[in-house]
Amino acid sequence: MSGKAKETGTTETSLGGLQVSPGGSTSGGDGSSHLSPDTTYNVYETRYQRSLRNYLTRETLPSEAHYRNLESVVGYQRPTIDELHQNTVNERERQQGIDAEAAAANPRGKVIKFGWLEGVYMRCLLNIWGVMLFLRVSWVVGQSGIILALLTVILGNVVTTLTTLSMSAVATNGRIQAGGVYYMISRSLGPEFGGSIGLMFTLANSIAAATYIIGFCDSLQDLMFFYFDGAKIVDGEVNDTRIVGTITLICVLALAIVGMDWVTRVQMGLLFLLIGSQIDFVVGAFIGPQNDLQRAQGFIGLSSEVMAKNVGPDYREFENRGQNFFSVFGVFFTAVTGIVAGANLSGDLKDPAEAIPKGTLAAILTTFCTYIIYPIMIGAAVLRDATGDKDVYVMYQNLSIDENPAFTNCSLIGKVDNGTQVCPFGLQNSFQVMELMSAWGPLIYAGCFAATLSSAIASLVGAPRVLQALAKDKLYPGIFMFSKGTGANNDPVRGYVLVFVISFVCIMIGDLNVVSTLLSNFFLASYSLINFSCFHASLIKSPGWRPSFKYYNLWISWVGGILCLIVMFLIDWVTALITFLITVALYLFVSYRNPNVNWGSSTQAQTYVSALKTTLDLNSIEEHVKNYRPQILVLSGPVGSRPPLIDFAYSITKNISLLACGHVIQGPQTQRLRNSLTRQSYNWLTRHSIRAFYSLVEGSNLEDGARNLFQLVGLGKLRPNTVVLGYKANWRKCDPLELKAYFNTLHEALDMYFGVVILRVPQGLDYSQIIEDEDSPITMNGNESAITQSPEDKPGQSTANQLTQDGTDSEASSPPGSPQVERSAATTDANGENSKKRRTSMANLFRGPGGTELSKDVLNNITMFKRKQKKGTIDVWWLYDDGGLTLLVPYILTTRSQWSGCKLRVFALANRKDELDMEQRSMANLLAKFRIDYSDVIVIPDVAKKAAESSRMEFDQLIEDFRTKDEVDKENDGLMISEAEFLGQREKTNRHIRLRELLLENSRDSSLVVMTLPMPRKTSVSAPLYMAWLETLTRDMPPFLLIRGNQTSVLTFYS
């Protein structure tokens, strides 16, 4: 260590002269520094930074910019795994700029950001010390007594404290942006809960602003009545409220538009006024009554005798409603619901993660102390009933308070309420008790004004910010216009105007007692969801749930959420039910719209956890034939190229079974391209409302890739048991190796005990040359639609490497009536991410090259299995017992709406012609035991009959190019038909030709033909001969389905 280092007491490391104070670090023996969280940095030399970044390594040092926003492109990006692992430099364009958050952090103009004291603590104090403090605390003491009043305060603060603990945990789990409660709930529980609460919260605060202003007007009228001889503007009632309320609302709006700086200054002044009025009350309570009139009105002064009378409850009817502990608690609880006043301004806080927990908890503690002390002081100084008759009090002042008629005989005043004599003064009868106890009454009115106005300002300032965040997320139609802000602080001026209009309408009503309880329930619903979001995130143990606020527990959050729900129903079960129904309706609306957002909510994590648990549980469940269902792997290739094949497979599995789309490409390919193909495939499936998985594998050919798919697709018992592929219509013209790969794919499937299903339709299945790629720019109805892709992401570049699944030259390559238009060059638009329009109709789901409209015939062919099928028959040729899959699949189809008009006709073979009747009865009896409805059972007796000569000649023409009289060499093994094979399979060939004749005779007009797939015996039949059999059976027929089960029962007649 150098002498200078010794003098300063620092340790110098060997990397760039980093000096660290000894209190914060230790130096390792290898020269590295081990730093504690409170490390103090004295010197940081950066002379090696350039060398490290550009010369020594391609790695980048950890940086906040790399984690702030996934869409950020800021200067030096983190290198990709390809750049580091493959030792190549990807010459991608790097957009030099600043990401959205960085730009938001450095806007032009003066930005006002608040700390925890003025941003959260002060605003929460102003809201919790609301008008209820001055007008209802004394009434709570009168009804419940001191003991139960304190219990009411404690219970209310328990609820808000638990909610604040949960809110603090959510607020410290990552950066909190503008939106307050809405932002926290939506990012924690998802857009459905967040959207419903956000809209309700905005509406509740808008109406609350009006209620606070009306409360201000009522207090002002009381002041005018008692201190200015009943002065009034018009009538001293509702019209005065409308006039003064409108003026006040305009002033509050102007204050909000001027800016948050002025809002804070005004609220600071109101806070001092509020504190001054409470000091006035406390001083007056200790001074005691200053004249006999105050004593006659029930203010005796701090007295143990008065306290003893007010210890117990004395519940009475109030506003035509009987009272009890919970009804009184419901009235008081609205006083402590202002805990989110600071959180709602989260976008205006310097550090929300620090300010929200510290400010809110400090405000709760401060107000809790006052709400505990004031009921005791009030209960010890003021009686429940007093006539206010000074003369009577003076006349009997020598008597005790239990005997003085001024406190016991309310009939002296003659005030009658519902036929009962009541006193005008006292805890039970007057809301101006704090003014009576104060040293100077008008200051209490000033405090009441401060409480109401500060709450009105908080509501009018907070609601537009929640609306602005909600509008930015586009969860509801028609509100995006409110997302735009003005000025450096992005003030939601448009939201101010909307809240002003809502509040103005409410002020014109003049009396909002009807909705006041509903507002409390809206707030409580928000608090309940805050607790639930914390509980849910903790319960599922998501790795992303790492709040820096540690003073919480998932069960405390659960208790807080339950308490909020209980309080909702205790306040008023009708309004609680209304709140619940509104929340559910808004939730369902957002869920139906299915917004395209990805916020990493706990509900997303729950989906994963639930799926994982259920999948693991499947492993412990023994398979049973009654629960069998076809779980399909469809060899679709690119999902958009064979829509009829996927539609047909989905009609089998729809909502009850597994469907996976398999795609084989020639490799090797980059992971970037694989990710792009996967993303585009899932986008296509989503647009077409098909619930399926997509699996992409690489293979040298179809056989190799299919083998990989058969082995890898699925998880546990949630894996395919049936393979669906399209018929290879170009088998006579394609490359022989391609034919062999297709044929061997069938062998691979059967070797792995898969059921095999082959679909053939007259117009073919492959529409890859007809349909416009939906992720490339098209022109539709005059609108440009595009999706941004980098050159590596374009699927068109991988077309040459995509292996065919049913033949590139199938009939689908040129369907009748298809437009023969070359594909236009795809032009990407970097700013077109929001230009994609939702396409719902069939005509707009599929477009031709360049966005041209497809002909009606082509569109009908593409969507043939999406449409309702005409009434007809599904002919099931159950030739051989394959376990029942040949019968089960068509039965499942008849349960679908598209095929509900089709009846099953079952064809079977007879062993002997003289057993025809017995075979027919046996098959009918078997179908009845299987509980499968059918319209007819037909037994074929003469399938072994020699086929007609013309049919035999047609078959010979199919295979003439593949026949050879010489011995097949090893290179062409399985690709040529030797004379020995032809003669050895003569009987089977005749059987299939004969079946074609029977098919033409019986099933040519059916809606769908289902037949047991001939078994391709290994080493016994070559690919051309087998494909010739299939061609013979299916050519020029209606949609044809060849099915072969794995010889395991999938049907049972046992219960």
C-alpha cells in the first residue's frame, strides 16, 4: 500500500485505481474488492473503459439501460448470444436513439417531482383528516361510547395498515409508473382486474370530488347561519350549494391546470390550516367551557363523571335507520380511506418505491394517534344530550348532570323527530361538537373547509392521472384520447376536463347521499385487490416477485383482503353487491376484448403454475379407455399454408383435446429465425381462433423431422397419440426420395404406436402459393397493413428450407379459379406496428398475393371445414378392427356444430355371404352397445370378388412407371415395384380396386368418407404400390379420411 493510501485510510485495487473506504469493503487476496451495500466510492478511473468494451472483449458490462425496457435501443446494445457464441458479428442496424423511458426521464421544461414528505405524507394526511374528523367523530362516540369508538378506530386502521403493507410490497417490486392504484393492480393481477378497478376508481374519485365540494358548501352555509345571521345567496339550500360548488370546482380545476407545483403549495397551506384547527380544538378542550351557554349545550369540560356516562354504547335511530356497531363503523371507515392519495400520484414522485411505503405508513401512524386521542377527549367533555337552554341550566346548575333538566328533559325545547322529543345538542344530536369545544369556533370551520377542499383537490388531481394511465393501455374503446398529456409533467388536462364535467353534473344534483356508500365500496374493492395481488404474487412464488419492502406476509395480505370484503358488506350489502357486479362486468368486458398486453402479472404466473401442477398430476392418473380422446399431432408445415388440414384437425380436438402443429425445416437455422417462425405461427393460430401448440424441428428430410416430432412433442401424458397428415397427391411426379420419406413417415408413426389419419380433399390442402403471408404488408380496402421484421425474421427467406408435409405439387398448388398472381415484394414499415387491423370475416382472413381478394370458389375451398356442412351422410367404412379409432373420430365430428346435420352410415365386411344377416345384426348390436347413433348399417359381402377389367387397367396405369421386371437394387429398394411384389400383393390389390368400385357405388355423394387405412406392412409393400392403393381408394371422391388406430381399444361398452 502506498504512503498516500495509508494516510487516507483507503485500499487501492489493481483494476483502474478503484479506491474504496475501509468501512464499506475488504480487499481480497487476488486484488479484487468485496463491497458491502454501504460502500463509499472515492475515485473511479475510466481510462480502461474504451479498451474493455472495444478491444479486450465483446462482452458489455451490466447496465441499467439493458434492463429498463425490452424495446430500448440505446447506444451500445448487449450482444446477442449468436455474436458471442458463434464468434460472428451481426451487422444489424442499430438505431441510435433514446428509449421511451429515458426520454420520459429527461423531458423538456421544468419537471416537478416530489419526495415522500410533500408527495405522499402530506397528501395522505389531508385526505385522512377529512371532513369526517370534524363532523362525525363526535357522533361515533355518542352512538358507540368511548370503548367501542376506540375499537372502531383500531379496526379501521388495521384494515388500512394491512392494505398499506401490501401496497408497499407491490410498489417496491420494480419501478412504479404513473397510474397509482390502477398501475399496481393491473401489473400485478393483469389487465382484467386493473381495468375494472381503474375505471371504477376514476369514476369514484370524480364523484368524490363533487361530494367534498358539497360538504364544503354545507359547512359554509352553517358558518353563514351561525355567524352571519343566516346570510344566503338565493335560498340558503340546494341552489346556494350549486352556485358556490360550481365556483369552487372551477377554482380547483384552474389550480390543477396551473400545475402540480401550485397544487402542492395550496395543499401545504390547507394542511397548516387543518393542523391549526386541531390545535384550536385541543386547547379548547383543556380550557373547558367559557360560558354557561356552552355548558347548556353539553360541553361540561374534561370530567371523569362525563367519561363514565359515555363509556358504553347508546345506539339510536339515525336518519330513519337503526344503528349498531357495524353501521357506525361503516360511517367512520370512510374517514380513513385516503391512504392511496399519495400512491395515485406515483408518476410525480421522485422515488415511488421509497415514498409510497414511508409516506403512507407515517400518515397512518400520525392520524391514528389523533383518531385515538380525540374520541377520548370528546367522550370525557361532552354529554350525549343537551337542550342548549341556558336559563334552565343556570337555574339547576347546582344539580348533578344526571339531574339537571337541561341535560335530561329534551321536551323543554320541543324539537320532535319521528314523533320523539330530541335535544338539539350533544354528541348524539349535533355535528358541531368540535366547534363547540374549540377555543375559537371559526377556526374549526376553517379546518373543515381545508379538509373538504384538500380532499376535492386530491380527487380531481388523482382521478385524471389514473384515467390517463388507463387510456394509454387501451383497455377500453374510446378513451385513448385521454392518454395525451401536456407540459413537462405530462399533466392530463383532458382528464381534468372530463372529471370537471362529471363533478359538475353531480354538484347540480346537490345531494349525493345515495352514492356516498357506493364510493366507499369502490375504494374498498380497490384495497381488497391490492391485498389480493400481494397475496397472490407471494403464494405462487414467482421469481419476479422480489419486493424490497420486507415487512409483509402473504397471510397478512390475505387477512387484509378478506377484511376489506367483509367491511364492504357490513357497510351496506346492497351497494357491495352492486360493486361486485360492476367489477365482474368490467372484468368480463376487458377479458372479452383480450387486450394485447404482456405485463408479467401474477395471473400469468398462476396460469403456468396451474398448468404445471395439472400436467404433473396427469402422470399419476392411470389411463382408461373411457377417458380416451384423440390427441393430435398434425404435420401442417407452416401453419398458414394448409388451413383446411388444421381446421379439420381442430374440429376433432376443439376445446376437449390436444392439438399440436408440427413443422419440419431443413437445418441448421438460426434461433432468431426459429423464434420468428414460432411467433408468426402462434399469431396465425390466434387470429384464426385455433387453440393449438406449434412445434418446429429441423431435419434432413420429412422422415427425419417427423421422427423428431413423434419423440419430442408433448409433456408427460399430455402428448399426441394420433398423427394427422395430408395425402401426398403428387407422389407420382415428386422426387423418389421425397416419396420414400413420406412413406417411411407412416412407418415411423406406426412403430411408435401412433394412430395415423390421412386426409384428402378434392381441391388439395396446400395453399401456400395462393394465400398472402399475413405477416407481410398487404393493401386491403385502401389501408396499409404491415408488421416490422428484420431481414432475418422474414419467413420468405426460409421457404426453400421448409420441407413439404404433403407434397409441394399437390392439387392445391393450383386450385380451380385461383388467381395466378406472383407475390409482390414485401416492404416493411418500421412505424406500422399499430396499423394492423383486426380481420374477422372469412374473406378478410385470407388474401391473395398483394392483398388481392380471393375468388369465392377458392375461399370456399380454403374454409370448407370452418363452414356448416350440408345435410348428408358420413360414410364410415370400418373394414378392420383397429381398436375403434375409425369409428370414434367420425362420431366426434357429428358432435360438432359444423357436422351436426350429417348422419353416420357404417359399412362393414362380411366373412361369408351366407352370414350377411348375422354380420349386420352383430354390427348394429355393437354400435348400440357403444351408444353411437347411426342411420344405417351396410355389410359388404363380395369385397373379394374380382374387380372389373376397366378398373384394373386404371390401376395398372398408375403404377406402370414404377414397375420393373428386373430385381430391384439396393438404391431403389422400396421405390420400385418388382414383379415378385406385384404378384405377391395381387389379392390385396384386387381388394382395393374392388373397394373403389363399392365406394363409387355407395359413397360418391356423401359429405365425408372415413375408411380404415390399409396397413403398410414393412418389407412387404413398396411405397409406390401402397400409394397406388390409396390413390385408387380416394381419387375423385368427396373429402376422404383414412384412419388406422394402434390396435388398442378406444371404445368400450362398459360403464
